Amino acid sequence: MTSAMTTRSFRRNENTHTHARSSSTNILCMRLLVVEDEYDIQSFLQQALFEAGYAVDLARDGKTAEGLAKGNAYDILIVDLGLPDQDGINLITRLRQIGVHAPVLILSARRSVDDRVRGLEQGGDDYLTKPFALAELLARLRNLLKRNAPQGSELTRLRVQDLELDLLRREATRSGQPLQLTPQEFVLLEYLCRNAGRVVTRSMILDKVWGMRIQPDTNVVDVHIYRLRGKVDGNGQWPLIRTLRGVGYVLQDR
């Protein structure tokens, strides 16, 4: 991947859905709304953010974005200023007026100091200019989420025995040792932690972790559980992830 994203760097994905993963409202990872009318950038952000462990909804204009923001609770919004039906600043102002308080990262080709100051003064929480580096975008998202998390909130960390998940940094440790998890493995482990002590079936995992975007007869759950178990329960650790044959899986909480 190139270090910076440009408008024409990525081919348009003709199969991109307007609302990525929106069919499952209980997806566990952080949920983002991306308001961007440029197909290449929108498609790139959808894929990159999903791979980073976020659930992503998409809107290509202000009217659609407002409707989605009214009906869903988002952890963060990414808003382009050059929308086809209105200026992004007007959209942000409108969202604040109707009680949408999620932090807003403005993503815009407007680079002047005046534009950045206006965006921040009118309700934006951060401002990133195009072209942008993906690593910087992800860092800014983590920073916004951290800044807006309630102080001392237990929602930012999960702990089951000696296993701990940092939900903002998307990092996991066991007995203090870092686990090298892929973004999807982290989301799966987060789901198991939130249901520690309870049996979850393959269908439940497909629904909550993958949003039923894949066929129910796939072995993707078994493959990810196998890999996850190797990382969480490896190196002689007491096994936490247990398989109940024909039933499902459980993360043992004691």
C-alpha cells in the first residue's frame, strides 16, 4: 500500500454497498460513518477501516448522512466537505443541532488555514487534508476515540482472567505479553470476551463478527478460532478458548 492515499490511487469497487455491515446493528467493534462522494476514496476507506477492525457505514451525500446519523449510534464520523448536495460544514452544523455528538474527523482537499479553522469552529473535532496517509488517519481516529471516551470507562478495556483487551488501541495481551492478532481476530476475541462464560454458536459469531456477509456453511469461523486459540492459548498457557463439539465455543472466565 502506498504511504498516501490520492484520489485516483485505487480503482472503484463496483460492488461496494452503500451501507457496509449495516444489516447487523450489534456489531461489536467501533462503528464509523464515512460521508464521502468520491468513489475511489470511499471504497478505499471502507476496506481499510474494515481491515483495521471498524464497522463502517457509507453515505455519498449530506441527506443520506443525516438520516443514518439520526437512526444509528456512531462512535465517530468522517466527513468530506465537498459533498454534492451541500457543504460538509453545513452538514456538521445540522448534525450538532439535532443532537449528534459523535466526534467528527473532517477529511478535505481544502488546505488553507482559514478552511481548517472554520471546520474546527463549526463542530469538527479534527481536520485531515487529502491526500492523506492511512497510518495518520488511523492514529487520529484512535486519538479522537480516546479523547471522547468517558474517564475511567470500563468500555475501553475488557479483562478475562489474565487476558486483557484495549479496545481503543485494538491490542490484546495475555499475562502481560502482547498477542499478535489480525484485526478480524481481535474482533472475534472481543466478542468472545464480552460473552465470557457463555456458549456462542457459529451462527452467532457469523452474525455479530462478520455481519452475515458470508455464507453460513463457510468454515471461516473454525479457521479463525483455530488460529486465535494458537495465539491466546499457546506457549503452555492455561486454555481459555474451549470448543463444544456440535454446539459452539466458549471463553472460560474462571
